[in-house]
Amino acid sequence: YPGTGEYDKFFEDGIYNCAGCGTPLYKSTTKFNSGCGWPAFYEGLPGAIHRS
């Protein structure tokens, strides 16, 4: 359910990594509350996110 996720209200300093491969993806300073219940970030680490 939205808002009940383990990391929804988690705002400690650090880096968020991919759960599958461990690749660093986001700085904690770019996390924001989007209201959807999932962690949301406004910017990925340089070169970490590839869109196609």
C-alpha cells in the first residue's frame, strides 16, 4: 500500500544503490516525498541512469 514501504520515510545521509547489482544510483540529498509511497529522486548520479 502507498506510504507503507520500508524506505518511504527513510531520509538518512548516504547513497542509494541498486538492490539487484549494487550499482550506486542516487544521493540521499536528491530524495523527495512524491506522495506515491515509493522513494523518489530528482537526479541520479552522473552516468548511473540510462534512458532509452
